[in-house]
Amino acid sequence: MPNFPNNKKTFLAKLDKSKKGDIDGKILPLLKIINSKPNYYTTSSCSGRVYLWSGSGKKNETEWLKVSHDLVEEDFFELKAVSGLVWLRLEDMILHICCKDLDSANKLLELSRRIYKKSCILSASNKIIVEIRGSEFIEMPLFLDGKLLFNGEMEWLVNLVNSRLKAIWKRTNKLAQFMVSV
């Protein structure tokens, strides 16, 4: 891509358009490493998150009731009266990285698949975009018309969510260490 350096500069100067409105602090060190490389720049990222949601599950038909990119405590699972079904969801880290050329994309994939097996090339037409995605995931119905459906210990659920988030961040830090050598 002959205009890659200019495209990179222009893209990285844009404002964050994510639902969160800013970059997760936990993924920032990795983004800085990637964006310092001449053949790559990040277009989208999430360090991993846990949230409570209701709706159809489709992007424009879903309401996020609570969201955290940090460890949670029991009060995270407390909701004021909400009608309908409320889901708990935990998602792993995800990155979209624009690559200068297919060689760069393949190098990135080879490296990232040591940790993230589901990494792939999303696009190779206009821009070459690599997606690095973890597979850590939890999704379960949690409330129905304000009634808690989970009948186990909340402390157990908090520990499960937090242990998964810690594992996500550990892998993200490992990827950052790998990226230094690219």
C-alpha cells in the first residue's frame, strides 16, 4: 500500500468513536507497541470486558446496563428493577490491526496465533486488516423481570469473572512482549 504511512497518520489522529468513548488503559501499552511499528496500526481494540445487557443481542437492539473493563465486585450484579431478560456476558480481548502488506499480515498472524488461535485476516481488499481475538467467553441469563436466575454463591460468580479477566490481561501482556520483537 503506497499511502500506508499517510493512512496510518490520518487514522491515528482521529477521535475514538467506540461506545466506551476512550481506549482501555489495560490495552494501551500493547497499542503503543503496535502503532510504533512502521507496518502496522490499530483500528479497533478492547482489553476484555464484562457487562450486563438486555435486548435482542443485535448491536443496535441491545442496551448495556452495566459494563466494566476492570475487576468486578458483587455490587456489579445488583440491578434496579429491570423488566425482561438480562444477560451476563464476558468477552475476551479483540484487536483489529491494519497491515502494510500481506507479508506483514502473515508475520503478525504467525506471532499472534501462538496465543490467540482464532486470529485471522478480516479484509485483504482495500485495507489488509488482521483480527486478533481471544476465545475466553461467558454468557448466561442472569435476571428475568428483576428476579435473579443464578442460584449459586455470588462470590463464586465474581471470582469466576475476575479470574477470566485476569487470564485475558495476562495473555494481552504476553502478546505485547512478542510484539516488541516484530
